Amino acid sequence: MSEDTNHEQATTDMTRRTFIKAAAFTTGAMAMTQPLWSQVAAGKDTIKIGMVGVGRQGKILLNYILQIPNVRVEAVCDIWSYSQRLGGGLVKRSNNPDVRVYGEYDEMLAAEKDLDAVIIATPDFLHEPMTNKALAAGLHVYCEKEMSNTLAAAASMVTAQRASGKLLQIGHQRRSNPYYQHAYRLMHNDKFCGDVTVVNGQWNQLKPLRPLPAKMIQRYSIPQDVLEKHGYGSMAEFYDWRWFNKFAGGPMTDLGSHQVDIFAWLLDTPPKSVMAFGNAHHAIAEAKANNVGFVPECFDHTLAYYEFDSPAFGPVSAFYQVVLTSSHGGFYEVFMGDSGSVRISEIREKSMMLKEKVADALAWEDQAEQVTQGGDTGYQFDPLKSRKQKGQTAEANPELAEMEEKLEKAKSKVHLLHLENFFAAIRGDEKLTCPADVGYETAVCVLKANESALTGKKIELTHDDFKVA
């Protein structure tokens, strides 16, 4: 059980409440639909969780969780003995020496009667059955994106969440990032871009196909009957599940999902159409050359063109590419308008604001810090530096001090903020930034792009396509 990531390390913790307190910097535009109510039993300060899936992404989430006060990991679950040892060892050393380790999810749910929530970081096709069982058992769920590799399964998760009355947070972590919330404010409140007309985004990474190391197979091979019980035909399928349509949706759901989610959020609407292209020619040839033991099914690159009709900006064209055969340019999103452009990325050095020469002077322009990147000169993209408060210092203003600390942590701890939001919502202190309904909308965006690329047809979409009845 694993999810992949490539650009961060787990470090220390911070509560998300400080950002909410700094009202001057909030957007009001985050998808926060749940009412605020206490989800933890009266007098119960510690949230008890089960960690499900301790692969590459699960390990990252677990390391963050272990830094959050008053969250106790009671159980770790994974079908792979290697991940069981890894996850159990991490928890025993820093959080709970009595943590229980399970190989079967159903066994964990049956045995652990005192859990408040589960964190699910398993392959996409397992998200629905695991999430729905946890919700039915009365547990809150943090589920990694993509919600599922099919829309029917993703819709089932929305329905299960509604029926349970519990919280379901989907792992689109940019929704909890104050830099992205600042981008919304700049575009909608300050009208920095004017009318946004074009959006561009990409995520390029080099992801070579290599077989599972022989030593790993020898020491930690999963028995064939266990593999088949959980849907896998071989260790190669288990280890490289992202390359199979029955398990996942390729790089469009793995990586592109994060960024297309931002397109819809900052434009205040889902797309009205998508046309996409892609293939797996390079991946297939590489798999054969390196004898990885399977033929890749999912594309190794996808190019997508979305059309939006934004209530704030009017017609907007969005171009997106995700590539697994080159890391050139990395990942970022750009919102371009007739007054200016906002370029943003979880890699802070890529972010900046560029004003058009014909645009009117900004009321706060003389306060903003300038920066030069790649020959372009613009403004620092930062809630404190792009709109400085004259005469204010962090030392004199506690709200600014709190925001400064929050932004510093956001630079390298992108998942931590989203997890903190989840736990704060369980306690009734906040609302989820990416509840199930929002996660479903993004699943539609990316899975329909895959459908378009497979069929070669443009797909028209209506608002009803993004809603679960």
C-alpha cells in the first residue's frame, strides 16, 4: 500500500488556527461546507487514529502526524511486512510504544473499538471500500487523493459520508495552504490579474521504470494468495500499481489532480469541457528494456485543454500538462489576466506576481517587495511581502507574527497543514478545506480528461456532472 511523492520532507508541527485568526488574510472562498460542531467526545482531548497504508506517501503523512500534539496513533495497517515494520517502528519510537500492527484492514476495524479516525494512504482503487467501511463504523476519514479511479466509486464515498455524518477530508493539500488562499484573495478581492483569461499549469518529473529490487522481493515478498485477495496479480503490480488502470488513473490523477483542483477553485467553477491527449509509448519501451515484469497501461504524459466559464472572470482557457519522462520546469500554476499574472507553486521560489505595464497603479504598490526571476521583475508572492502593512512589524503585531510563522512552515510542510485542518475539524474548531463534495468535483475533472485522451473526443460537462445526487 503506497502513494508517491517527490518534493518534501516531514518536519515539525504547527496548529492551523493561527491563520484563521488573522482575519485580514482569509479569503472566505475555501470550500468549507460542514457546520462547526464538536466531533470528539466531551472531555476527550486526544484524537486516536489508525494509519492505513505506509508506503511512500503514507510514510510522509505518518511523519507529519507524529508531530501534531494530542493525536495518538493506535494502529498501523498494511499488507506488506516491510511497511508494517516501517510504520510500526516510527510510531513506537515517537508516539505510542503500544501501537498495534495489522495486515488486514477489516481486522483492524473489528479490533480497534476506540478509534476516532483513520488516515487512508492506499492505492486509489482501495479508497472507496476502506473509506466507506470506516465511515459506517463511525470514524472520520482523511483519504489521500485521488478519491478513486472511477467516478462511481468516488460518488459512493460522498454518499457514505453524508449518511454517516462523519468528516471526510480528501488529500488536496493546497486547499489548506495560506499561499494558495492568498492567491484567491489577490485575484478576487484585489483584482490583481483583472479579468483572468488564460491558465497554464504543469507537473513534470522524471520517473524511470525499474523492477523491484531482488533483495526486497526475497526478504519481503507478499504471499500470492494475499496479493490476489487484495486485487494484485504479482508483486510488480503491487509495487508499481500507478501504471495500471484497474488500480489508478496515471499521472493525471496522481499529479495533475492537485493542479486542476486549483484551476477550478481559483476560477470559482468547474470546467465546462475538456479535450486531452496522451500515450504510454515511452513507458512501455522502458518497461520492456528494464524487464520490470509488466506492460504499463496508464499514460506517461497527458496534455489537457479545459474551458471554463468563470462567474468572476468570464470565459477562461486552461492548458495543463503532466509528464513523467522529464523533470524540466517542475510544477507550478499561472493565472494570466489583462492586468497581471500570478504564478504559484508549492516550491516558493517559483512564485511571483507580474503586473502588466498598462494596468493602473495598485493602492498598495509602493508597499510591495519586488523580486526578479528568470529575467522577469515582479512582486513577491507572499501575504506579508506583497501587501506590507506600513508601520507594522511582527514584533509589534501578534497577528503578523503568527502569520509569519505559519507561512514559514507552509514552505516545506504542505501536507501538515491539511492534516492539522482535519484534526481541528474533528475537534470542532475549523471546517474542512477539502470535504468529499469538493474532492468529487476534482475527480470528475481528471477522470474525464483521461476519458477524453482514451477516446480522442472532446467531452462537454455541465454543473450536474460535478454533483452527487
